[in-house]
Amino acid sequence: MKPRARLSLPSGATTTWIWAWAGAGLGGLLALGFWAPAHWLAAAGSQASQSQVTLLNPRGTVWDGTAQLALTGGSGSSDTVALPGRVEWKIRPAWGKLHLHVLATCCTPEPLQLEVQARGLRAATLTLADQQSTWPSSLLVGLGTPWNTLQLQGKLQLRTTGLSLDLNPETAALAGRVQLDATQVSSRLSTIKPMGSYRLSVLGGTTPSLRLETLEGSLELSGAGQWVNSRLRFEGIATAQADRIEALSNLLNIIGRRNGAQSVIQLGSR
């Protein structure tokens, strides 16, 4: 048997080759991360939302990309509604932070600006810069029941002020204010078009609260609620004007427990 030949390297060559391979590997990982395809983000978003939020036909990368945003009723649901136009995003990492800019060509005059600040390994703070945007109410149909039955039409005008969310493994704390105006609302369950305009306000704090009120309309909605131990408890009333009860009867039967010209709306346990 012939003795095995040994390859001798000049002094320091071994260390040089190790660093060369390590550098090549690190460079490859950085390049892979930098050019990570947009469909990776689409898959992650779908999994995190249990398939209720999907990014269709994603293009670009995780850091700079576009897609069409769609809402669905979740896994196995046939209800899917997509925003008109595409959504564009830019993600920029910083030390312990991520800065996210999102522009929906149909709905946001200016990009939505979201900052994610890591707090340790299992906590983070999400902060949304003050913004105003307008969304089609038909998008809600994609969430399934009861929205696919109501089939609402109209505009959703969203405004946020000082909004932030502290996320921990067991709790979430909301600060700031969210105001959602649903204007010129109609439903396939009623021949009255529009039925009215409404405002939903969420106020953060130790115990975040929610308030529903009617701005104008034949169908009057009112109610209030609070998040207690991360669960929403809400009580409200839907009332039809005296000369509109028959035209709004089907809708009143669907949205709550019917009581004459009223419908009692309850979410969560008392």
C-alpha cells in the first residue's frame, strides 16, 4: 500500500483559507437575506394571520416589494376580497428596530409608517405614525361571517393618533386613539341606500374602551365596550326609525337579538 500523500501549506495558509471560506459563507447569507423574495413575506403573513390576510402575486424582495392585499375568512373559506391596485412596502432594519413604510395606491394618500422596537427576546412595541386613510367597506366581506351576509357598501375613513401597542408573551397594552368613520353605508339586506353614517372610536389606556355612535341615518347604532383581560365586552343597540322598520327588519334580525323596533347587540360575556 502506497503511503498517502500529504499536502503541506505555507505557514498561515490554513488560517487564510478558513477566513476566506467563512467570509464567502457570510457574504452568501447576507446576499440571501438582502435578496430574499417577496413571497417569503407573503407566506409569513398568511401563517401569522391564520390565512386571513394574504399577499397575492408578490413581486420584489422582503425589503422592497409589491403585492395585492386580500382578506379571507381563513383556511377553507371561499370568501376572498382584494384591494384594488397594489400595496407597496419598504422595510428598513435599524439597531433593535424595524421601520416599515406601506403605501396602498387605492387608499393611503401618504405611506403608513410603522416602527417595531424589540424589547428583549419576547417583547416588542409597535408604533404607528399619525395617519388618515380611506378604505372600501366591501373589503370586510373577505373576513367571512357576518360580513359576507351583510355585504356592506360605503367608505371607511380611518384616523389614528398616538397609536402604539406593547406586546408581551401574556399581555398587550394599547395607547393612543383610533377613529373609524363608516360613511354612506348600505347593505344588501335593506332597500334603503344609504342607511346612514357611523363612528367607531377606540381609546387606549389601562382598560382600552370602544364607543359606537350614529352620525346620521335611518338606522341608528349606539354602544360601548371595554377590553377586559384582552377580551372585548360590548353592548349596543340598533334602532330603526318608525317609518323605516319594515325596510330594515331583515338587517335588525341579523345584527342582534330582536326586540320590537330595536336589536340588542352583545359581544363577550358580562
